[in-house]
Amino acid sequence: MSKSEQAALREQRLAAKLRENLKRRKGQAKARADSERQAPEPQPEPGADTVNKP
């Protein structure tokens, strides 16, 4: 196997791993966005002033 064949195989492997990683990360981002949309962050109570503490 020549060096150019080895390099081509390596590029193919890396490209496949990159596509797989991108697909996984997009799925994670979508799941995170879905969970944030379903359970928004709680709003602080009007009387809970954290700025002017003695």
C-alpha cells in the first residue's frame, strides 16, 4: 500500500468520524433546546432582591 493510498484511507476515516461527530452534536443541541423549551428557567420572586443586601 503506497503512502498516497494510506493518506486517502486516513482522510476517508477522518471524514466519516467528523460526520458522525457532527450528527451526534446536532442531536445533543436539539435535545438541549427541546428541554429548555419544555422547562424554562424559573423567574425570581418579586420580593427576592439580591442587589441591595445590607
